[in-house]
Amino acid sequence: MEINLSFDIAATIMITILLISWVMRKMTGGTTNRMFLRFVFINLIAVLFDIWAATLDNVGSQSITALYFAHSGFLIVYNFVTLMYVLFVVSLTDTWHKIKKNFFILFVLGAPFLTVLAALVTNPLTKKMFLVSGGYRHGEWFPLIYAQIAVYIVFVIAYMIYYRELMELARFCAAVAYIPIGVIAWLIQMAAPENHVQMFGSAVSMVLVSIAAQKPEEIVDSDTQFMKYRAYAADMKRNYYNKKNVDVVMLNLGNFSVINALMGYDFAMQILGDTVKRIRQVNMISGGRADLYYLDRGRFRMVFHEKDRALAEEAAESLVASLMEKRDFNDLDITLQPFVVLARCPEEIKDFKMLMTFGMDFHEKVKFEARVMHVNEVFHKGLFEIQGNIDEIIEEALEFKRFQVYYQPIYSIEKKKFISAEALLRLFDPTYGFISPEILVTAAERSGAIHRIGDYVLEEVCRFITEGEFHSLGLEYIEVNLSVTQCMRVNLADKILGIMAKHRVPTECINLEITETAASHTQEVMAENLQKLNRAGISLSLDDYGTGYSNIKRVIQLPLKIVKLDKTFVDEQDNPKMRVVLKNTVAMLKDMDMEIVVEGIETQEMLDFFAELQCDFIQGYFFSKPVPKPEFVSFIKSYT
Ligand code: C2E
Ligand code: MG
Ligand code: MG
């Protein structure tokens, strides 16, 4: 029987290209990558042995020694290949430390491997695995190899199902694909033994793993050569799941985004490059033990594993020292704010989600100090826990109808009565108590829950308006807040008009508040939404005037009826310069035919001052805090 070597040759070429491409793409770091490379390499050796053995068979070699060497070589290396595959799967879940301690699993993995190895090594004496004299033939013990493979297949499938949460779907599929492809290749080879397709099958699966599971572009950031956010998230999730203790040195460059916006991409890249260099140096000094990540927008992470935790503190300190050195870029003396936090996980940050929430913006929560900070210093514990669990808190609040709408009265100076109110979101969580709407809204904007919350608030307000008492109380409309993301929802206008139509609420009974920042970032969708709502008769207010980025041009393009002067204006009305600003601001807005609401009025004195400036409406604790509907109704009644 002449053996067809084409498949083995094709496999050799494929595996070699795979190896070269991995080295060229610098995919040689990290446990999984190294494991995969070893696996590919050992496959290459197996193919070469297979080619050698088949060639000897084809030429009818009489050298028994050479035949034994070649065939034993192939089978022994192939025995390693199967074990390596199992270890590769284990490395995907990063659970080797657990296996090490589990005698049963060690036995399940080790016994078949050692049995087959022993049988192969002693084969020249026993001749039970295969025979070579008079042509290669399987011996009676050869099925041991099938048995070993069967045990490994069962193990791998069970293991992957057990740890499926630790693997991304693509990785999971690619790693599992190795099994059916391998089995098909074995079957073909058994049916047509002259075709050596088995190693070709292996090569195909490895290419699949390489393409689907190990895309370097997804793991390694091209600017920094550090691993990306995705890899960080996956690795840290695994660490928490596997209860591995790690120390994370978190570096957020506080003013990176500003520098990027002001100085441009190239300049920001220089800063990034310099920072990368310094992180590498620091890591080198501590023995190169940390895994390095670049998440985005000037956020870096060094992760020290269990056995290297002692190095983390020192590394964090060296990092601060290094980054605080004076640095010149293009002769510009740039002061960076390297916020460095050392987080011991899971002692200080108890779950994965919290870690990610914390890392996102801890630098915005504290004043900059050139030293290593600890988690507890940066975050008020309660708030921190709320932030870490905010998505669940919101989902539960929606599910169990925990959200409430409070009303804060708005007083008309001209009519000398309350003509309106602002609807404000409230949540009293059973575990965490009162949670500020600002935290809720920011988180809900990120998760997308803001739309459901927004719909809920509007429905509540509509119900209030149609309940009968509303008009008899002398109320004309209710102000409802819209966040930036809400304004950008494609069908926002239809949604709002739909809810109002359902409740038969006339459009003049609702006023929508958008913040100055939102208005300045006007996107086309938002402008269309607001125009459409306005055409339908809904009036719009500009909220928090004076605090956001004013883009006057954009602001005046929007169909705004009311401007709400922010509380910060009010708080400074003692300052003579502020008085000038206020006087002229009010005059300017009046000239533009805008109505003015002053927010945050707490004293009679403040009220008098703004009344004198001819502002139209007053809102603030002076009259009432935001209160639940029944109290609000009683309050208004007590005034009429
Ligand atoms: P905002 O729209 O500017 O609401 C005014 C905030 O000022 C309210 O805070 C109110 O309680 C507070 N306030 C009113 N008068 C006084 C005063 O005299 N003194 C002081 N110190 N504070 C006063 P609150 O309820 O905590 O809301 C904060 C922000 O959360 C709101 O600012 C608004 O941007 C957002 N928000 C609240 N409810 C909703 C909602 O239903 N949807 C959306 N998208 N955002 C909401
Ligand atoms: Mg408001
Ligand atoms: Mg406001």
C-alpha cells in the first residue's frame, strides 16, 4: 500500500505558516498564547515523524531500527499532542491551579497518557502496540490509544461545559471544533488508510482556533502593544470566578482626554508612548511579572498574580515616581495627572463588576495627589457598592415598581401662584436607601435603562395631569427632565407623543427640560426630535443654564421657551460681578423672548433679588423640596 503524503505535507505547510504568523504578530506572551504555541509546535514535530515513517514504509525500508524510531516517534509525540490539547483547553479557563490540587483529575489526565507512553516505549520488546517487520501493522494493544482519546474527549467536553462562563463563545466553539474534526479525520483514515489525513485535520482545527479564538487584533492594542480592555475584562472575570487573588495597579491619566482634545491625536500618542515606556521599565525592575493592559483613554493596568503580590506596592510607587518626573514633549512642559490606585482583589473590590465600575472613573472622584492611593480612600464604601450594583438596582426597581416621581412646585411671580412643578425621579432601595437621581440617570444612560425609566416618569406625570384635580389646583403644566441619551433616541418624539395621546394629555400640559450640555452637543436626531415635539405643541426648557458648555449658536437654534438658571448662579448672587452677569443674562434672555425659571431659591432674600430682576418663575426649597404627589397636592391647596 502506497501512502499518500499530500495531506501531511499540506499540514506541515499550514502549521509552519501558523507558527510564523504568530511570532510575527508578537502573539507569544500570555499563558494561553504560550500554551497554544507549544501545542502547534508539537503538532509540527508529529507531522514530521509521520512523514518520515510513511516515507520509510513507502520505500519498503528494511531498517527495523529506523522503522521503530519513526513510528514510535510519531505515536509518542501524538500522545503528547492529545495531552497538550487538554492542557490548552484548561489554560483557556485558567484553572490549572485547581487541577493541580485535584488528585482525581490528575489521575484521569495522567493515567491514560502514562499507560500509552509506557506501552509505546516498551513496544520494541512487547510488539503489542505495532509491528514493523513485513510492513507496519497495529498490534493488539493499539486500541489503548483510542481509549485514551475517548477519555480526553469526554473530559474536555465536560470541562468546557462546566467552565463555559469563563470562555467567550468563539473560543468555546473553536476549541470544541477540534474534537469533531479530529474524529472525522480518524474515521477517514481508518476507512482509507493510504490517506494520512489525521494530522491535516489537526492543522485545520488549529487554524480555526487561531482565527476564531486568538485574534491578536482583539487582544493586543496596536498603539501600546499592551493587552486590550477586552482581554483585561476576560482575565479579571476569570480571576474572580476562579477565586484567584490579584493586585491591580490602576493608572488613569486624569487629563489625558483633555490633552487629546486640545493637542490632537499625534501628541496624545507621544504621551501614551512615553507612559508605556515607563510602565515597562517599572515592570522590568520588578522582574517583568505583571500582565500589562491598556484599556482606553489613558487608562492602564498592571496585574500582579498571587505569588507576585508583594511586588505590586513597590511597582505602584515606582510608577508614580516615574510619571511625576518632568517630561518634555515638543518643548511643551506637560503636567500629567497620573492617578494611581492599588487595588487588592477580591479583598478590597469584591466582585468583577465593581472592579470595572471603579476603574472607569475613580480619577474623577478624588483630588489629584502624586502618591499611591488605596481603594477605600477613593470611594465612600456605600456609594461604591451602589455604583458596583447599580445595574441590578435599576433593573429590580423597574421590575418591582420601586421608582417614584416627586414634584417640586414652581411659582409664577407675575401670577403670584404656583402654576407648575418639576417631576423628579426618586428611588428608595430596600438595601441602599435613597439613591440620587444623578447616579441613577448616569448609570441608566449607560445601560440603556434610561428609556424605560423615562417612559415611566412620563406615564406617571400623565396620570397626574388627567386625574382631575390638576387643573382645579391652578396648575398649567409639568416639567419633565430628558437626559442626553433620551434626546438621541431615534423615535423619542413619537414615543412621548404616543404616551401623551394614550392618556389624552394636551401637549401644552408638558414641558420638557434638556440640559445645556445636551443642547450644545446637538445631534441631528436630537434636533429633529425636539423640533417635532415643539411643532406638536410641547414647550422646551433649557435646564441648568450657566453650568454646561455653552454653545450659543446651537442653543439659539433650538425651539426653547424657558431657560432655567442654575443654582450655582443663585448661590453666588452676593458677588457684585455675578450680579452684573445675572442682570445682563436675564436682560439678554428676555430680549430673546425667553421665560426664566430660577432654580435653587432657598431664602426670601434670594427670591426678592430675582423678582426684582424680572425673572418669571421661582423653584426651590424656599417654597418646597420635591415631595410625593399627595403632599404636593396638599401643599398647593394650602396656598390657594
Ligand atoms: P435638575 O433637573 O436640575 O433638578 C433640580 C435639582 O435641584 C433637583 O435635584 C432638586 O431637588 C434640586 N433642588 C431644587 N431646589 C433646590 C434648592 O433650593 N436647594 C438645593 N440645594 N437643591 C434644590 P435632584 O432631584 O437630586 O435631581 C438631580 C438631577 O437629576 C436633576 O437636576 C436632573 O438632571 C436629574 N433627574 C431627576 N429626575 C430625572 C428624571 O426623571 N429624568 C432625567 N432624565 N433626569 C432626572
Ligand atoms: Mg431639571
Ligand atoms: Mg436644573
